Amino acid sequence: MQAWGLVVLLVSKALGHTSEINLTEEDKASGFLHSQRALAEVTEMIRTSHLIHKGLMNLQKDYIEEISGDMVFGNKIALLSGDYLLSNSCVELANLQNQELVELMSSAVRDLSESEFIGLRDSQNNPLPSPPKKEKDEYSFQFSDDPLEPVRIEDALGNAQAEWTLRNILEAGSLLGKSCQGTLKLAGHSSDLQEQAYRFGRHIALAWQACLERQPFISGSAGPFSLVSAPVLFTLEYNHGLYAEIEKGYHNINDVDFDEIRRIVLEGPGLELTKKLQSEHSDMSFEFLRKLPDTEARNAILNILAAME
């Protein structure tokens, strides 16, 4: 699990707060505000609740031959645990008594929900890539810099980079970006700096995701992996025949031959393009960090980015 809360706190500490903030709000020992710590906790709770809810299984008899009591109980625990964390995050957020922040973080939860309704899914709600476009077109899909504006998905599906970016901004980048923006809002920083922090959060989340998605394709790897990962999507764009293997997962993703897909990906340009994509987002994250004072918090974020290389 990505430590979104840690990144939020590091950004908070690296930039500090303006003189307009009451000094009693600051935690002298840590170097950031009590409200910023609370926001970091909210971020982690929202992120964790989403991951727990994603673990729910479809227990229809059409898909599972024998449904055990343990499976039903596990689903109930996952549902209740995720709901508990999400409800607690709402309470913590309300206690900060900042209407603009509540609206901002609510839009992040909206994006997490929308990420579960993009494109095709198998019977267990695992995402499947959209059929690749017949002709490779240039990546022209753009996201608005307005964090409250809903994302239009129509033009992204079928384009490898656009679809990957869409899925991962909604599922990860939006939450981290808006949390980074929100923590500077609490510290009284300008709207311009808040927007820069929002873009930074998006880019570091995407760089992190691209790094993680390269791991299943290192030498000696085995087992299943995400079929909407960047290496697979980029390979699909150059080898449309790969989609025939992916189509086997419409009923159940376990019907897919992951070893065969891994072999095809390793032979194609997908991994190299994923590495390039990661570098692009890392570079855009560095642009924001270069503007920050040389502090331990800034250096810690730089170390996180360096560890991805």
C-alpha cells in the first residue's frame, strides 16, 4: 500500500505554514499543523477503505461452484471494515471545519467510486482493458486542472496512455493530489501553490503506480497481474492480437493465460514505454520539489522518487 499519508505530511513539513495561522495550531515537535496530521490520517483511511472494498467477492453461484460460510463472512467483514474507515474519515474531515476542504476531499471519494465503473469488468469486477483502437492516435486526452471538475472518459478508452492515466488518476492520483492541495489550504498558502501541490500529488502517484506495474515482468516473476497495467496496455496498442487472450477473461479473469501474456509483453515495447512514462511523471514531480526549500522533508520525498528508479 502506498503511504499517501506520509507524502502529505512531508509536503506539509516542507512548505510549513503562513504567518496567518495561529501558532497554537502547530505541533512544534513534528513541524506541521494538527489539522494537517488529521488530513493525512483521513487520506490513509479513505485509501484503505477503498482497497478493502475492492477485495469483496462476487458470490453468485453462476461464478463460484461452492460458496462457503467463510467466504460470506469474509465479505461481510470487508464491507463493514471499509465502511467503518470511510465513515470515520468523514467525521474527522468534518471536525476540521473547513467547507472547501470537505468539498475537495469529497470529490476525491467521487473519483475513487468512478474508477470502478470504467470499461469492461470480469465476473469478480476485475478491470479489463478496452479494445485497442484500430489506428494508433496521438495522446491528446487532457485532464482539467480544476480538481472539482468530473473527468470525461469517452475519449480515453482504447488509447493506451490515456486509458492508463484515466484509470490511475481516478483510483490513486486524485486522492493524493487533492490531499496535497488540501494540506496547503489548511496552512494558508496561495491558490497557485495549492494547484502546484495538486499536480505534484497526481504525478508522484502515477510514477509510483508505473513503477509497481513493472515488477510482475522482472526476470523470474510468475502469477497473475493487472490486465490494465501500463505494460499490457502499451503492448496491446502495438499488438492487437493480444486482445484475443485477454477476451478469455470476460467471464472469469482466471481463464486468462498470464504466462503467455507476460511472454508477449516482454517481447514487445510495453516495458520500455512504461519506464518512459514513469520517468515523465517523476520529472514533473521533481519540477515542484525544486521550488521547495532544501529541508529534510523535501529530501525525504526526493529519496522516495529516487527509490522508484
